[in-house]
Amino acid sequence: MIEHRNVYDTSYRSNFSQAFTPRDEKPWRKFEPINADPPTKQYSRKSNMSHRSNNSDRGHVATLGGSLPGIFHSEPQPGASTYARAGVASSQGMNEVGSKLVMSQNIAAKAAEIEHSIQAERAQKEVRRVIEFYQNRGSPNCAVVLLVARWLRLSINFVDINLQNQNSVEELKKVNPVGQVPVIIDADGFTLSESRAIMKYLTLKYASRHQLESLYPSDPARRAQIDAMMDYEHSSLAPLVRNYISLFLFDRSPDRNHNMAQLQIQINDVLTSLSQFLTVRRFFGNDDVSLADVLLGRNLAMLQTAGFFRQEQNCISNLMNWLERMTSLPNWHECMEAVNGLILSNSNQ
């Protein structure tokens, strides 16, 4: 049943305002159906144009694309003509065409992005700049930088520094006031010292996508794990190994064996902790070699050369398996040869 109300009843003013536009509010129209559909009319071309003009006067816009998303969207207006409603079917067809067009554009944009990335990677591989590398042969810190540079296939101009020669040290201080190696000077003149910083810089700048995801991943969580392992190596393992090698090479005091035994206990504690990380993965960076593996491998390789693992209690199986994988990597022996040679030559004196 259609409900009728008196338009003079102010309690129904809100319903009245929803049902009619201000143009329809005339005092002689006392009774009108609420929420009733407007009468259907057959429009001629002339009457249709007149209807559009009337809607325009009321601030209404009759559009066939009223249901399109985005900037084409318009809210349905009170008193909209049946001609505009008849455009719904047509607008749905437009929506389908628009969706397919947007999908095609997205696919084309993604393909262009991939192609651009491939071209950039190829260009990066083709243009290998020459890097000046200030090094001291036999320095473990220089060895790990050289290893990463070899993996990245960088062209290197070596500048050998003799730390026992004052003139050589003064030459080094011109590029690094601290007077320590390694130091690199990139082709654009950028100068950087400290082995860990250099390894990260070279990897971030010159590694391919695959190399980057292995050595120093772009994922924040994985990169943070590698940074944590590098920090642990720097603060816990490296100082102990340095002291052990120093005692092994240069200590000739009666307390030498006692001091080395004490260091062995401390080193074993650190190695036992490290071995826990290898229970479910092949490398410390997960299943791929990372910068953390390079640093840790350098330390264990030095201990191995100094005979640390000749004692059975120092051998941890999964750690030994990992070290074997590291030492079989390309360029490993080339880069570590001078370090191992220095240890062996001094141990025989």
C-alpha cells in the first residue's frame, strides 16, 4: 500500500525533503506518494533535450558513465531520468573494457620494469671500473676484501703498502689518515677504509641481483641477521684468533703453552655457540654464502693453518664441514694464500 502524508505536517519534513527537490515543493500539492518511483514517460528527441536542460538547471548531470570508478564516479541524484538509468547496462560494459585496459597497462608496465632492470644489470656487468686497492699482502683484512672483489669480478689496481717502511706509511696516510689497510679509491674518487665497510660498499654497488641476495640480502630481516653475525665475529671471535695467532707465532716465553691453552678454551666456547647456527642451514647467511661467512671463514682458516684443529676436542663436526665448503669456494686459496704463508713462515722460525 502506498503511504500518503500531508506536506504541511512538519514532523514529516525530513521524509518530504528526501522525496522531493525544492522545485517540487508547492503548496497546492498536498498529497504525494513517498518513495514512489517517478512516472515513466516516452521521450521524443525534443522532449529528451528539454529534460536534460531541466536537469542541468537543477544541478543534476545525466551521464551514461555514472557507475564508472575513480574520477568518473558520480552519486545518483534525486529525480534522475529513466534515460540516465538506461545507461547502466552500457556503463557495465564500459567497466569491463576499462578493467581489461588497466590490466593490460599494468602488465606492460611490469614487463618494461623487468626489461629496464635486466638492461641495468647488463650495463653494470659490462662497465667494470678500475678500483685502487691499498693493501698489505698477508693482512687478513685485506684478504677478505680481495675475495669479495674477485667474486664481483672487479678490475683492481693494487698499491702494496709496507707497514715497516715509513715512506710507504706516509703515502698511505694521504688516503687514510689512520694509516691502516685496506683502503679503496673508487673510479669516481670515493675513498673508503675498514674491511667490513668496504665489503658492504662493493657488494651494494657492484653485485648482481643474485650476488646481492646471497652476500648481503635486500630483505631487512636477513640483512640484519648477517650484520649481527659480522658484529659478533668482530667483537668475540676475531680478537681471540688474533691473540692466538700472535702467541703461536711470536711468544717464546715459558708460559706460552699455558696461555695458548687458556685461549683455546675461550675460542672453543665461541665456536660451540657458532655451530648452533649451522644445525639447520649450510651457511651462516642461510643456504648461501654471505659476507658473515667470509669473515668467519677467514678466522677459522687461520686457526686451521696454526694447527688449532689438530686437537680432537677443538673439532666440531658441522663447523668443520662448513669450513670445508668455504675453503673450496672459487678464489679462496688465491686470496688467503699470503695470509697462510705468513703464518707458516713465521711458525718455522
